[in-house]
Amino acid sequence: MEKWIYTFGEGAAEGSAGMVDLLGTKGANLAEMSVIGLPVPPGFTIATGVCAYYHSHDDSFPPELEEAVRDALGKLEAARGRKFGDPANPLLVSVRSGGAASMPGMMDTVLNLGLNDAVVEGLAEKTGDRRFAYDCYRRFIQMYGEVVLDIDSFLFEETGDEIKEDHGAAFERDLTADVFVEMARRFKEIVKAETGEPFPETPETQLWGAIGGVIRSWNNQRAVIYRTLHNIPSDLGTAVTVQAMVFGNRGERSVTGVAFTRNPSTGVKEPYGEYLPNAQGEDVVAGLRTPLPLVESSAHAEAGEAVSLQEHAPELFDNLLALCDRLERHYGDVQDIEFTVEEGKLFLLQTRPAKRTVEAGLKIAVDMHREGLISREQAVMRVNPDDLDSLLYPSVDPAAKARPIARGLPASPGAASGIAVFDPDDAIRRARDGEDVILVRKETSPNDIHGMHAAVGIVTARGGLTSHAAVVARGMGRPCICGASGVRIASDLASFTAGDVTVRDGDEITLDGTGGGIYLGRIPTVEPTLSEDLRTLVGWADEIRHLAVRANVETMEDASAARRYGADGIGLVATEHTFFAPARIMTVRELTLARNERERRPSLDRLLPLQRADFTRLFRELRGFPVAVRLLDPPLDEVLPETDKDYQETSEALGLPVEAVRKRVAAVRQIVPVLGHRGCRLAISYPEITEMQVRAMFEAASAVMQEFGETVTLEITVPLVVGKREFDFVRVIVDRVAADVEQETGCTINYLVGTLIELPRAALRAGEIAKSADFFSFGTDDLTRTVFGMSRDDADAFLTTYMNNSVVDLDPFVTLDIEGVGELVRIATERGRAENKDLLIGICGEHGGDAKTVRFCHSIGLDYVSCAPNRLPVARIAAAQASI
């Protein structure tokens, strides 16, 4: 019989940290902490397989699960010396989710389960604290109503606000026991009104309802969106952990909080986190109250006076710090810990690898290696390469001398400007219209995740550095400010005030997630430089990786960036983009509209020195590098005149009537330019264009050789071939012009001639092409387009829907489609090398900067990947991880 239940607590457990696929991160780590003797309330975890069974069997449980849960509950009662459902000595439990991949706040939890009208009175009598008992009861009714009975949280919140207003209280902490009794009664009335049934009084019914509710939350909208954003497979499922309750709301000697073993925003090795006295954990993570810091900090000082835990309970603080250090050394990673203190006794409720900013992650990885906690390889593996782009966060320009209108806690670094928007759905719509959006909320909830993703920055009036907004924003790489107590959001969610300033929906603001300031208007920002930690980690990666990493360039700025970001060479120079400069566009139009070689020659004669000068500047910057230059592959539809003014200017330049120009344009305009007269087809139709380009390249390389004594190694790349005969036709031209320039200049330039494999037929005929080619470079952008039969520009209309419905897992224009496009890359590589064992092979599509694609390229034995210059650190670390 399959084992569905794994118990933990009292210094023993049936699981371990390595069982995350079975027990989820929460259950696996609770088991591990129990085994190593940490103070964990006992409980049991229902394995992830139950989630899969539940969803595939019409929301029902495996038949043997009921008995297994009953047995585990009996062990839990024995461990705690209390009885589930017994008013005289009640055991209350929490029911929590926990997937194999961390998804903070995306799924549901039910606390204080096991209370009913009889048990709550027994709990009040046993503890001597009626207020505490009914505080737990009203919390339980609300959470159970929302999670299990699917009642809108607004109904409970509105009623709670009415009750507080009636009793003149600003917060729940100001309410008396009798008011909590009233609140529990009113909440039960909501349940009856919304469901037609009374609130369930039987604890066993409550337990099974909560287990089902938590399992169903795996497929709630916010969890699905989060999995899509973070590429988490939808078939993993969630485990369910049932754990004995410990209470942080038992009075002033009780607290609840979150602690990180290092600062997750900066990576500095210092205590970091927040707590609330006389509260439960949801109060901290949900942002319902702005919590207090573990240690005094300048960030909290900016937000107002706050008594730190270090000051409030120094002995408890020292105990917590010792446990944090023990956990970090045990796991060899920064931990995010939830803790509760019940009447002075400390319990750990969870530990997991801490979400951290990218900058913090780099510092932590480098520091931990230097501290001897992890190896150099482990340090490289700690960084998610795809996150590294966000390291280049802008910041508010100090020279602007702008004064903030409000301040809050700097929850996620970076600066962003945009229009203030108060509704997450509205944020989606306005972002789609091309506007930069700053989402402003009292506090965010997991239901806001779609709007948070659409926004360039996030501001919340409440919540702390460990609130939902802070954690999710850091994971998304969005600048975020939380706990901005000076921000008063209007009840109609159409404006906020900060002091005497009112900001309305649609007004521009700037936020500084690094410093915590909110500014009126659009403030200039400055770009940062690469951190020393990133340079160090990338240097370690270079010692490990086997795959070369090149850059794709179009401009001199790109070439300089390729040097700066550590390229091993240039995988693609797109030559045609210089033709679109205003000073050249007319010459290119003349060339395009010419009817024969005689008419083309004057244009080519004007373009030759311009191309030679372009290549000379480029090769000076790139000398010593292999440089793959793609022959002309222009999108002709972008060259041709469009407006009446364009036609008039072209008419004057050609000395032809406007109508004659229109006829020539009509003759060359293509219905589907991307599949038309381009690439090697142009080279074969108009060989004189290829001769001009190749001559410009070799003359430039020779000039650089004569100037510096070194030059580039040219890799002449023939685009859009479908077979050997096309390639051979163009290679003859290249070899002939190269020989001519060598004879004229006396300079021998090392060069290769290869092809872009960007059409399915070329991939299938790779063996034949390799007999003539020196290298292959996979143009995976065009290859993806032709394999899928869709354009990147139009695919947005349906790809998001495809991904939301699991029709596809990832955008194939971002991450290479391994099963289809990748299979063609694999076939072409095998067939090419079978005919030419020295064949150099790489990819130069934008996929070259995607970590998953880099791993695939390493696995099939490619020589290099090439990507945009600012993606080079990503690819270099991804290549090292592939080697590891």
C-alpha cells in the first residue's frame, strides 16, 4: 500500500530535506529540522501524490488516506498531550500548503483549526484568556470561509472594519474579548448567508475540508500565474502539512515573526527580519500590520519609531540568532525562517532557502565560498543566470536633488517611473497600451500578482520587508517600497495623499526601491556598473565552462559592450542595420529599385567606402577576436518608401517621375518579406552586392592589420541557405574576392566561410552542406519561426493563452523548443560533424542568452553560443552550470 503520511516532531521524522518532491519544501524541511533536534511543533505531512490523485479523481481522496490521517492525528495528540476536538484539553492544528518549488503566499493556509462553540469556551477556560480564545476563533472562521468555502474575503474584512469602527478601535489589537465574541458570531452569519449551511462544528469535518481547500489552491489563479512566471511545472502538486498550533497571540510574552539568516536585499551577513508581539504569523506575511524589526535599522527608522526584538526580548533574540546560524551551516544556504514564541518558548515553524535579490544572491554565493561553507562550483550553481539582467538596476540620479514626498521600507531595489495605478486589472490594461505603471496598494495579496507583474514598480502603504509585496517583488526583480505609512490611499482607489501632495490615478511618480523614497513626477535615473561580486563569480564560471560565449553586435556600442562583458568572440555581425541611417537610406533605395547591374553599380560604388569604414572601426575594437559577419540580409519592406514624402524624395534622387518610382516599388515589394527575396537569394540574384560587402570586409581587416599588427579572424556567414549548391555559389564569390584583396594589399587574412542554419531544410541537409562549409551557426530565431509557422511579432496574441492552458510550457522565442527546433539543431549537428569532424558549430539567435538553451547547447556538443552583449554574464554562468 502506498505511503501517504509522513510524521515529524519530538526529535524524529519519517522524512528528510532530500524528499522535497514527495513532501514539498515545507514538509521536507520540517522533517529535517526535527531530526537535527530543533524546536519544531510536531505534525504530519500528506505527500504530493495525494494532490495528483485528488485532481484526477473528481476532488476525492485515496480510500486508505482516512485511516492514515486518523493514525497520524493520534500520534500528534499523544505528542502534545491534548485531544483534537476535546473542549477540556483541546488540540488545535494548522493546515498548510507546500510544493516542491517554493511559491511564497501563492497557496492557502488554515490556522487554528479544531475550534467550535464548545472548544473555544474550553480553550478560554484552560488558558484563562477569553480574548485569546475568541481571537483565534474569529481568525479560524474567516480563513476557513475564504479557503474552504470560497467566500469573498471582502465580506469578512468589511464586517471587521464595521465592528472596529463601532467600538472606536483602529486595530484588532485594541479590541476586547467581548468584541471578538461578536466578530466570531458575525463571521458565522456570513458563512450561513453565503453557503446556506451553518459553519461546520465537527473538527474532523473541518480538517478534511481544509485539506481539500489547500490542495485545490494549487490550481488557484495566483498559483497558476506564479508557476507560469517562474517556469514551475504544473504537475508537481502540493503537499499538505498538518501541524500542532503554537500561539504568538498569547499575550505580550508571545510573538510571531520571520527571520532571514542574512539580509536578502543586500546579502550582508547580519540579522534581518521582523516580528509582531501578541500576533499570529499571517499578520506579518500578509502585511495587515506594519511589523517591527529584529534589530534596529536605518530603514525602519525612516518609517517611524520601532522597538526591535533585540531590545524587546534580548535573551530570546540571542536564542533565535543561534538557531539561525545552526540552520545556515546545516543547509549551506541562506534560510527564511518563520518562528513563533508562545509565552516565552521559541518554536520554528518553517525554514526554506530564502528568496533574495540578485545582487544579494551574488554576494552571498561569493561570501559563503570565502567563508568555507560551499565550494566554488556550488557558489556558481547558487545563481539563477536568467536573473542577472536585473542587476543592472537604475537608481535615482543624485544630481536631480529631488525630495521625496513620502518614504517607506526599501523592499526591493531599483528605481522606476510611471503612472500611479491603484487596481491590478487596470495595471494590466494600461501596461498593454505601452504605459509604464506603478501599482499602488494598501497592501498586496496573492490575488494581485498579475498586476504586480505588469507594473514596473510597486508601492504599498502597509506591510514590511517580509510582506507578500516585498517577497514577490524581489523574486520578480521589481523595485518595491512597503510600509509607506505617510501614503494615504483614498477609499475610491483613485488617488493617494502624502502630506499636502495628492497623486491621482494616471499621475507620474518615481520610486526608489533601494532608498525607500517616493517622488512626484519622472525623476532622472542613472545606470550602475557591474558589481565586484558579479565579476568574481563570472570569473569563476569562466574557469569551469567549456562552451565559448560570443556576442551578437550591430553597432560600435555593441562591440565595446562585448569587450566589457567578456565575450570570447563575435557570433554575428548584422551588417544591414547601418544601411538604415538617414544619410544612407536613399543610396540603399536606389540599389533596391535598380533594374540591372549597370544601374546598381553607382550605388555600390558609394556604399563600398561606407561599408569599409564601418568594418574598419568595428575590427579595430574587435581585433584578436573571431568575428562572424553575416552577408546582407535586409528586410526590404523596411527600405522601400512608404509616405508621399518618401516617394517624392526618392523620385528626385532617381530622376524619375513619382509614378515610375511607384511602379518599381510595386515590382520589388514582397507579400511575405521574411520568406521572400533575402539572404543568399539576394547574393545569387545580385552577386555584385556580395562582392562589394566581402571586399569591404577584407580591405578593412587588412587596414587594421597594417595599423596594429593584428586583426580579426573573419567568419563569413551566408544566410538562409537550403542546400549545398546555394552555399557553393556564394563561397566561390567570397574566395575569389578574398584572393583579390590579399594580392592587392599583401595581407593574408585568416577566414572561414560558413552558413546560418535557419531553415528546416538546411538542418536536414546539413551533412551535404558541411562538405563545403567551415562552420554552422544556428539562426534559431528564424528557425523557430519557420518550424512553428508563426511570427514573434504576432504570437503574443495567443502564446500567453497557450501557456496558461499548458498547451506549451514556455515561449519558444525566449527558450529554445527542445523537442522540435532543438531536435533539428541536434540532427544538423550530428549530420554536419559526420561529414566534417572539424566543423565549428554555434548558435547566434537570441536564445543564446537563455540559460536553459545554453544547457541544451552544451549537452549536444556545440562550440559556442552567441547572444546580446548585456546577456553575456548570463550565458557565461549558464555555460559553467552546464559543465558542472
